[in-house]
Amino acid sequence: MRAPASDEFDGPLDPDRKRMFMAMKRRVLELGGYARELFVPQTPELTAMADAVIDLDAMEALRSTSSVE
């Protein structure tokens, strides 16, 4: 899978700028021919704008409750 990855510093952006930031990122994907980007948002607002979310906390909770005996 060819996909850019980034750790975002979106915390100081106001809600309007967060939407602009995501629109810019989607345009970069389009221009670069990428299907998706892996990014680590710093605020719930950008997490909510993502197409999909990998919730590592939920995965860890599932792993710890399904231990093999």
C-alpha cells in the first residue's frame, strides 16, 4: 500500500482551519494519486473527520479480555 503518513499538529487550529486543513490533505491525496493517508490527529475534531479510525486502545482492551488459557 502506497500511502503517506503524518503526525498532525492541529491542536492550535480553530474549527474552520481544521476543516480547511483536512480539505487540503484530501487534495494532496488526490494530486498524489494516493487512496489514503495514515495520520495521527491531536484533536477529536480531526479524528471525527477521518474516513476510518484505528483505535489502538480498543484493540488492546479486546486483546486483554480474550486471553488464551
